[in-house]
Amino acid sequence: MNHAGMNTQKKLTEIVEWFEHSFPETLPERLIGLEKEYPVVCAGTYEAGDARAIFQPLIELGWIPLFDDVYRQEIMGVIRHGIRISTDAGWCTLEIMMPPMPAVLEATSILQDTERLIGRIARDVGLIVLGYGIQPVTKPGAHLWNKRYRGEVARSALPDAFKNLTITASDQVHVGIARHELVQSANVFNALSGIFVRLFAHAPFWGGALDSNGRTAVRETMWDEIGVDTTGIPPHRSETTEEYVRYMAALPMRLAKREGVYVVPGVSFVEWAMEHEDWRKQWKYHESCTWHDARLRAMFGTVEIRPVCSQMPGENARLAAMVLGLAENLDEAARFVEGVEWHEWITMRQNILNGSPDERIASVTTEALDIARDGLRKKNAQDAPLLDALYVRSEHNIFPADVLGECIKQGGVHALVEHARIGSATS
């Protein structure tokens, strides 16, 4: 190995050690954090609505405004009591981020209180907020991007198809993990991403019609269509934390911030780290610009689970319960995942997205739910019944998108909006 290669290996070892120590050695209590996105539409037309119209009424109620760090006059969101409400990448997507909490029912109860507030304010300003995975009428477009300087810089080096994400909405869950759980968490939650998609598919109608290919989780397929190398399931299982970090460090950096200025480095993370002492600060941008279905977040000490369409109010409690249960039973979940070849998990996810038959899906889903239920019973037994409806979905092969599809066949986009709106009779 030449001198340059030796220096690179030394730097990689330093990055791995720093990354591992960003997570606690032990967890006094495992916490979860919910992030929920919502398409916002205009009452009457159901075209994309400007979610930013909700911020000023919240400020008048005592919420604190948050501004872009470059465009100082642009309100990006509001915060109060640890709950943050903002737009996502597009101005027609609202996002609520909850503080970490120990139990699913407690976290989702507070989230629903916030949703009811948002629903009332939205009606007052002529908007409708949907618990749904994609804009029902408006198609993706660059005109929908938020005026956020960080996003502008990052998009300059991304494919044009990245604009697909202006109309999508997801339910995401963070769960705290300890240092020794890192590689297991990344493998388990990436491998099972297809199962999560199957159970929570909720985006069959977009652009004013049911998807022409019959897809029920169009939101997730749009990530795959972007054409970058860091979406979906990583191409290989990581055997060690070092292998995971080395893989991440070899990926291109899509964003960094130097002396207050955002830049696209155009090099891999390890190349940046070899030249710049600020690499620890830059990792948060690097990890946030890789979009695998599950990603380890050194910034928060969590694993973030990302492939699920935005759900109806209350339904994300089932997602959070499944995630928390798997994390609490991680050794068993890892043994289950390791019993299937990695390429088979990738194929299974693709079959689920395409609606292709796969005889293993039902049994694999049941086994994953069993593992999660056992974990919940050890952690917090009162959360375990939240999984009951997921067993029923899998057994009868009827999922949220199927229920919604029947509504749409009966009443079109109006029925979709009435079914999925925050604050509706059904929610």
C-alpha cells in the first residue's frame, strides 16, 4: 500500500471510531421520534396548496417562527414545546416533527392533537391537509420547490427527476439505538423496507387519476426513479459497522457548508475528510443527502425508517409500534433477516412496488410482525395490540391503498380528499 493509501485508511479508521461514538454505549430507555408529512391542497380544486399559509396563524397562537439560514426573511416553519411544524422540500408539503418519546400511544396522541390544530387552521385559510402519500392532482414540478438556499445548492447537482419529491409525503420514524446495534439496525430496517411498503401503501392516485400501472405506493417508486445510487435498499448487506461507514464514506458528498456557504463538494466523503478538518460537522449534511429506506443518523443517535407513505391520522401509531417492537427484539430480527439472501430482500421490495406476485411475502410479513410483537411485549405491552390490524391486512391482502381505491372508484378525487383529510369524520 502506498503512502496515500495508508493515509486514507488511517482517516477511514478515524471516521469509523467517531461515528460509533456518536451513538450511546447503552440506552437507559429506547425513545422514538415521529416525523409526518402531509400533502396540502386547495379547497375546491384540490390543486397543490401553499402550506406556508398555516404558519402565521400559528405564530399568532404563540408558536416561534423559524427562518432559512440564508434567506433570512423566509419562514421555514414554527416550533413550540419541542414540536416543529415546517414545510418539506416543496411548499405544498407540510411536516410535523415530534420530540423523542418512550411510548407509541403517548407520542401519537400528542401528534393527533397537533393534527387537529393544523386541520382547523387549514380550513380557515382555504386549505386541506391530507394524511396521504402524494399530491392527488398536481404533478411534480420545479416551481413547487421551497425557497430554501440549502436545497437550491443540493439540487444543482441532482437529476431533474428529483423534482418528483415536491409532491410526495411520508411517515418516518426515528428510534434510538446503542452502539452495538448499529449494523443490525441498518440491515434489518433496510431489508424489511418492502414489508413496510406493503403494509402501509397509501399512494395509488396521483396526477388526477389512479396510477396507470396499478402501483399503490407511487411515492416510494418516485424515489427509485430519481436515478441516484443512494435510494431504496443499499446494494450489499453490511457485516460490520466499519463496513457500513466505509461504504457511506465512499459515496459522493452532495452538500457541505464552509464558512457559512453551502457547496456541492463533488468528491467522496473520505476525500473531503482527507483535505478538511471540519469533516465531523459535514457528516450531518452527508447523511441527510443519502436516502436509503433506512439510514443511521449520527446527528441524532437513531436509525431512521423512511419508506412508508403518509398515513391517515392514528395509523402511523401502527408503523411506530412495528418499528419499536423490531428494535426491542433486534437480535431476533437480525437472525431473521440474515436467513434470507440480501438480493432476495431487494427483489421482494421491487415486486411489492410493482404489484408482482411473490409467494414469500405473506409469510415473511407475518414473521416480521411476530418478532415486533414479542419486542413490544417486553418494552411496553399496551402498544402490542396496535399490530393486530397489520396481521389482518396481511392475512386478507387488503391494505390502506386498496380501501382508498374503492373510495375513489365510488366518488373520484373528492372521495379521496374527504377520506384522507385531517379533521374529517373518518379521521
